[in-house]
Amino acid sequence: MATGADDQREVEGRRTSEHPSSGTGVIRLFDPGALRRQLADALATVASDLSRLSALGSPEVADILDAQAMMAEDPTLVERLVARLAPDARAQEVELDRSNLTTAFLSVANELRAVGGYIGERADDVCDIGTRAVDLIFGSGEVRPQYEANPESILVFDQLSAADAARLGAAPPRGVIVTTGGPTGHAALVLRSLDISAIVGCSNALEIPDGLVVELDPIQAIVMPSSPLASDRSPEPRVRRAIARSVLASGAVRLLANVGSVADALEARSQGADGIGLVRTEFLFVSQEREPDQGEQVSAYRAIMAPFEGSGLPVVVRTLDAGSDKPLGFVDLPREENPALGVRGFRLARQLSGLLERQLSALAAAKEEVDAVDLWVMAPMITTIAEVEAFTTMARSAGVKSVGVMIEVPALALDFGSAAKLVDFASVGTNDLVQYLMGADRNASRLGDLLDPWSPVVLRLLQSVARWGRQRAVPISVCGEAASDPLLGVVLTGLGVTSLSMVPVALGPVRTLLGSVSRTEARRLAHRATGVASAHEARRFVATALGLG
Ligand code: PEP
Ligand code: MG
């Protein structure tokens, strides 16, 4: 953090320090009021930039950019950001940095996305506005697309905002390919109005080699290598890759926290988690002489959700995961030869008459008592489609709206195409998944090499789960220890995992690395990591590619 005396200056009579040009500074503001003014100033500048750009464009471009400008000026946007950055209105000091400001914008965007419909479609606008505001305050990092203006280039973007598309009008390239988005999105409309040939939503465009001479058929949405005759033409339309936004700034992944107590939940909130990705509810059961009653359960769940009250962020709760190495004081569990392969997790909980139903209804009741928290509930150790059906039916009839499963058993991972039709989300417990996939006890320290989540076999299985998730529009999280490894976080995101849930202390390092790697690069590294021969090679390849080897 930058706090050196050289960097200090006065703002509104308050001490601040910053390194705006390096993009890594911390601004210290004396109170939430100063934060509010800082954000409002930056957003007013973003709005006037957008309006200026809009005045240069066609009426269609102007409509889109004016709508974004209005959103940037909307005072409720500032209030939503302040609520995230300074939840305590009486705070004596508020720190602002690139990372927490980006996270605050993404969290507002995710909240809109969760509403869906017209409001949900505004989420990308908030991300674009956020990118600009962050650049304004901290100097431009690598989050804005950069490219060489050249009329013979076909530019490939991973993401393109409407405003960045409008900027291309100043020196139009021969064509544009965007991997994400769709033909009716804002960027596509702007490109069309600028008469720039474009294919938007071409998911495999990143596989086109840089420098290749290609032809673009925007009507049929086809890109093909030029025929020898066509490539004799001079000058040639060559593919040029634009530097894309960081994987974090693109909104492709949320960083969540694993918690097992109220203290953990408070820590998660103060570390700027985008929500809780795993509440291990065992803390409430394992050392008890009797099953906690409804009132005790409701108040415990309410307390764990409370730090996220009003945030609209997800809190993902796992139903009781006992058995194996987690005995229950109030149930006489028979001795098992292989407890890890025995009656544990969902297998056990459903055998304890009414326990799951009582837990689910306590969770639904706790949610009613906490404002604006998005409760998601999942069951551990689910293996078959019949179990998926049994759990989702039970949870929905208890009043839970978002119901999911943990993927910890390879059978479910392999059958996820079917399971995904029944669930709202899934979370991969890599600690158990790796143990069962590799046939190695997760507690056996001498088998550490077999238990490595970098194993390309594990990565390929996760890739298949993420693909099904994408096809069926089911978010896929990873909540095992693997998600705490920043390098592996890059690979998991590149494979298509949509959130990573980790111990709260890991949030900072994971956020820093994911904030410096583009989505394109994450996908490329993930693709390569699945194809090497060993966990060691996969890790070394990714570390070297990111300059961390
Ligand atoms: C996992 O298996 O990865 C997981 C998150 O669950 P636990 O470690 O609690 O078994
Ligand atoms: Mg587990």
C-alpha cells in the first residue's frame, strides 16, 4: 500500500495519499462524505466524457451513450457504492483503492444482473462506467482495451463496451471480432452504425492466430483464412489482438469467502468479499448433545448472514455435512471401515428423520429476517441424479429459492449435464473431488502428489463441468482449497468457473492476480494447463507465463 509522506496531499482539508499514475495507490478519505464527493466527481467526469462522445456519433450511438451517461450521473449509483465501500456511516477513515472500487462496481452490477430483465441488462453498463471511473481516479491500468489503430487490421476483443466501440470510429479498423456479447448488444449496434464490419459473440475467436490474413463475413458471422488469391491483395486485413480487460474487471468471476463462524463472516465482509460462497453449518451441530432447535438455528443463520445485510450479495449455505471425520454428538453413528466412502454428507443427513427439512426451513426463516441478502442453499456429497432430485424438491418446498449441489463425487461431475437441468447453481468441493477422483485419502500427507488439484485430469473434469454450466446457464463455483491458490484461480476462471470461494485471507492475493490477467490470457493458460502431462508441469507453465515462475 502506498502511504509514503511524499505522496500526501490535501483534499478537502483531509490527508490523502495516492499513486495515481502507477494505478496501485490507496486514497485515504476522512469520512464517507468525502468518499461520496470523490465518487460523484469521477462519475460526473465519466458522464460528460460519454456525452461528448455521444455528440460525435450517429443518433443510434448517441442513444446508447446518453443512457450510459445518465446512469453514471444517477445519485443512487454513488449511494450504492458508498454502502459497499464504507458500510459504517460513522467511519473515521475510508480507504479507496483500485481493487475495492472495482469490486464495489462489480457488486452493484451483479445485484442488477440478479434482478434480470431490463434492469439486469444495465449490469454491463455499470461495469463499463466502473472501468472508466477507476481509470480516472487511479490512472489507466491494463483494464481498457488497447490496440494499434490501423485501417487494415481486424481487431479481436474479448469484451468491447459501447463507448470503446464508439472510440473506434476515430480511426476505423477493417473489421472487429468480439468473443463475448451478441449481435443485438450495444457494442454491435455502435459498430454497425459506424459501418465497421463486425462479428460479435464469436466464442472461439481467440484461437485465430495473431497476424493471420482473414476474410470476415458479418452477414453469416463467419471468419475464414483468406484464399491465396485474396491475400495477394495489398494491404491485407490481418488479425490483431486487442489487450482485453482483466478477468476481474470483466465481471467473469466473483470472489467469495468460506466461513464457519460469525467472526469469519465479519472478516469476509471487511476483506471485500463479493458474498459468502460456503457456510459450513457443521459449527452449529457437531459439538452438541442434541439437535439445535428451530429458534437456535434461525438465530445462528441470521447472525452469519448479518454482515452482508443490505448488500444484495449471495450467501451460499451448505446443509449439514457430518459423518466420516465429522462425528455428531447427538447421533450414534455405526463404525465404518471406510468412513470417507460411507454414510456422510447428504447420505447421512437424509437418514436423520426430519433433520434436513428442519434445517432448510430454519434457513428460509432466517433469510426472511435479514434484508437484501441472496440466500443460496446446497447439499454436500451428492452422487446421483435421484439425490439431486430429492434434495432440490425438499429445499424448494421448504421455501428456498436458489438450490444447488456440491460436486464432490466424480459420478456427479461426469453426469453434470443432466444434474444441471435441475439446479440453480453448483459448487465444486475440490478437496473431496480430488480425493475420490484420484483414490487418495485427503488426509494422507504421504499422498500429497496425488492430491494436487493442478492435475490435468482434475482440470479436464472441471472444464467439462464448467462447459455444462455455461450451456445450461448454471453458475459454477469452486469452494475447495484450490480456490485459494491465486495461480490456480486464473486457470479455474479460464476454464469457465464463475466464482471462487476461499478463506477470507486469500481474497487479497487472488484479487490482485486476477486483476492483472486478461480473460483472454486466463482462457489460453487454462486450455494449455489441461493438455500437459502432470500437475507439476501445469503449475510451472502457468507460473512462467505470468512471470511468477
Ligand atoms: C470440499 O470438499 O472441497 C469442501 C469444500 O468441503 P469440505 O472441505 O468441508 O469437505
Ligand atoms: Mg467436502
